[in-house]
Amino acid sequence: MKAEKKFSLGQKLKIMKEEMRSFELVQKEFKGTFLLGGFDDINAKLDDQTVTTQAMLGSSYIGKGKLRTDSKAWESRLI
């Protein structure tokens, strides 16, 4: 059971990383200059993933090995 939960947490972390690769900031022309768009979607995803990662780190199934280290590193990148 514990191994299944740990595997599940690892898969969730992998999926979250893949989701963030698909986001792009969009450059829009506005009155002779350019603005960046797409912040709302990215901020919402960052918030969701930060909460999820922190919940993972609070889980007793995460252990003290590579998964915890990778999750802490991911949390730092999100923040």
C-alpha cells in the first residue's frame, strides 16, 4: 500500500511538470509596443500546483528520499 501511494505521488509530480511545459506567454502588439499575455492561466496553474506540491510534502507516504527532494525542488521552482 505504501509503495503504491509513493508511486502515485511520483506520477502526480511527473504530470505536474509536464503540464507546466505547455504554458506559454503570448506576445501581443499594443500601440506600437508589445505586451505579454497569458498570466491569468499561468498564475492559476502555479497556485494549484503549489498547493498540491505542499500537500504531497505533508503526506506520510512521500518518505525521505529522492521523491521528497524532487518535490521540494519543484515547490521552490513554483514559488
